[in-house]
Amino acid sequence: MARIGSNPVPFDDDVTVTVADDNTVSVEGPKGTLTESIDPDLTVKVSDGEVVVDRPTDPETSPIASWPEPLAHQEYGEGGDRWL
């Protein structure tokens, strides 16, 4: 697994993260709501103020290395400004 893909994505107490059955992650904060569809080959879990993504499929073909970027941009926005 890629090093960045194995890291959990933390979020603040005033942010709510939910995962739908179709692997759509919704992030709701004081300034709005964003959603991101995550590859169905990945499992997304929310626990203890962190989003954790796991790869139960073959590590050679799974897209785990690309998942943290969309989730990080939901909380921080393009350019790194925290806005949720």
C-alpha cells in the first residue's frame, strides 16, 4: 500500500462525515456540504474523528494511492485554505 494511502484523514468536531452504501462520502461543515464518490474497490470507514480507507482487493490493481487527495480537498479546499 502506498504510504499516503494508508494514512487516515482527520477532521474537526464541527465536521460530519458520512459514507453511503454506494461509497459516496459526504462531508458537512459550517460552510457547506461536499460529496465525493470513492472507488467501489475501497472500503471507507469513519471512526474517532478520522476517515480510514482500506483496500481489500489485490494491492497491485487497487486505486488506494489516489483516494486521500479528493477527501483532503473537501476539508481544506484547493490551495490548502481550510474552509469546512
